[in-house]
Amino acid sequence: MNAYNSVQLNERVAPVSEWLDSVPTPAVLPEWAAQFGLSIAPEHRSDAERVFGDMPLPPDLVKAVARRRFDFRAGRFCARRALQAIACHHADAPLGRTGSGAVAWPSGVTGSITHTREFVWAAVAASQDASAIGIDCEHVISSERAHHVARAVAWACEVDAARGANLDRLTALTLVFSAKESFFKCVHSRVGRLFGFHDVRIVSVDAASRQFCVRVTKTLSSSLVCGSELTGRFAVDDGRVYTGMFLPPHRDADRPRRS
């Protein structure tokens, strides 16, 4: 995995950097996206709690299981560091949630958060560069789970497309699942409702460019009609699959988009 816009912890957190430190993040988004990733080993979870365990929780998570509370706070921790990297004026303010449960990003900013086991990752960008971002990270699905996951999220042709990018069957299935997760996060604000895994289809996966293409198979909104296509990028490293995609800035944006 390539180092990509990795952000260093600030001095306030530096004394614990031996066990809580930023790690390289996958190259699945353009350079204007600030990213921050953490790898927290199970033996250091209690130490990590002392760093960000005081972050406020939404009411419905106050009595949630410890793992759910930890994931929420770790994700917000990474998001703050990424926001600091783009000099967001509200980087240290609590990140709330919208009515649908999505992250309520500060005005002028968009982003996405994902976590899987010991890895947490956030990516943010100014609205002049993207109107939405979606990222996802998944451990490669086990053979025991593969049959259930395949029936729930994928057509055989999608897995075949991913296998054509020199991926084994389980990694290919994981890529299909992760790509759809990134797509859901990316377009959620435009669709405004839940939709199914089979409402979109992975139609191509290119090994050389590490790109995938998602086609909408059922009209989701006025801007995402049946047949619409969006592309994203993926990376595979150390038993994990990473995916990311973004929507261009709104057409009425009055600031020039950076290349």
C-alpha cells in the first residue's frame, strides 16, 4: 500500500505515538483529499480510549456496546486529523450526525469514515473539489461467509469482472461488496434513502488503473437514473480491500476546481 496524504499526529497526541500513530492510507482518492488512518492493536484499545474516550456520543450510542462506541470515537478522531490537514476552521468541533445517521460535516467540507477491526480511516475534501466522498475498507471475506455474502450483495457477473483483474474469488467478492459500500456512502446525500445492493452493478474492474465502474440499475434520484455510471479506485494489501470514489463539485460552485 502506498503512502498517500498521511497526516502526522500533533504534539498533544505525540507522547502515545508509539502505539497510536498514523499509518499510510490507500491511494484510492485524488491528492486533494486529506486522509488519516490509524491501526490500533487490540492490546492498545484501552490506551486509545484514554486519548479519544471523552468525545461526546449521540444519544442512541450512549448505551451501545463498547465496540460500537469505540469505533464511533476512533472514526471521529481520524476525521478531525484529516480536517486539520485541510485547515478546516471547525476541525476540533464535535462531528454530529444527520437524521439518517450520516456524518454532519462542517459547511464547505465533505468526507467519509470507515473502520474494520483494528483499522480506522477517514478522508475529507473541500466542497470546491468534491460534493461527496465514499470510502470503505474490508478484510477479505472468509470462505465460510462467502456464499451468504455473494447471494446478498453480488451477481456472478460482478465477481467475474473483479476476477478478471487478477483477484482470487474471495478477494473479488470482497471488492464487489466494498465498492458498493463506497458507492452508497458517496451518493447517500443525493439519494436520501436506503437502497439495495442489487440496485447498482459493478460492470468493470481494471487491474492496471485499479479502477472499477458502478452502473445504476434502478433509478435512485433525478441525478442518478438507471444507466448512470460512476468510477472509483481500489487497492488490495495485507488481507484488506480498500475502495474510494467521489462526486464532482456542484455545477453552481463559483470557485474553480483544483486539478
